[in-house]
Amino acid sequence: MKKLMIAAVIGALSTTMLSVSTEASAQTATTTAKPAAKKAVAKRPEPRRLIKRKANPAKEAKVDPVPDGSEKWSCAEGLAFDLKGDMKRDQIVTVHWANKNYSLPREVTTTGADRFHDAATGMDLVVIPTKAMLFQDKDSSRLADECKTAAMTQGAPAPTQSNAINRTTN
């Protein structure tokens, strides 16, 4: 039975190859005689949804308001974010970035920098005495760099926990 099946498949393939080779040779003979015309390519119809979605402007254009009492941090390349909370004492600060609010809990560091990181969203704010940097963990990118408050541009250090401790000990 297997031999019969194999013989049938070989016969079908050889017949197909024979007809394809004769068509191919006929095409090469006609193409050498006159230039080939472009074939019209049939366009695929665009897929259609069976159930159409209703537009939800409230969900699509969701913009979180800037929190009241937040401070603006201006960054390099014309970027900026707003920060609500006291970095000297609060365990969670709110960062308003790209029309969205992120609640970032404090992370313990050994370097003296203040770090606020939320693993769920991947937002990471690192503040050192001279500047702040905003990172995104999901694609390992620095969103904003050289961020400073208005007081920091005048020469004041960043309002970090380590700076508050240094002032009270001096």
C-alpha cells in the first residue's frame, strides 16, 4: 500500500513538473521576442471587523491632572516633569510625566542619592545633589536628564534627604 501511495505522489509531481517546464520554456521564448508587460497585482481586501468597537474618548484621551502643590523640574532638551512630595521625609512621591501620574516609593541606597522606583510601571527617579534623572526600566532608557528646580538653577542643592541630614549635622 505504501509503495502504491509513493508511486502516485511521484507520478503527480512528475506530471506537474512536466507542465510547468513547458510553460516556462514557452514564456522565455515570448519574452525574448517582445518586452514583458507588467502584471496587475490583485489587492487584498482589508480585513473587516465583525463587531465594531465603539469609540471611548474618555479612555483614549486619558490625561492625569498635574497634582496640586507639585514643583516643576526643568530638564535638558526642553523636557520637564512635576514632582509632588517632600523628598526629605516622604516615602512616596508623585511624578507627573507625559500626562500621567506615577506614585514612586522610596528605595534605600548606599550612595546617598535619593531613589524613587516603582517596579510595576518601571519609572525610576534618581536625585543627586546637582540634578535629577528620570529612567524607564522597561526599555532601559533615560527619559529626562539634567533636571533641576528653579532653586537649583540659582545654585541651591537638590532637596534630598542626604542634603537635609548634612545641614543638620553641620
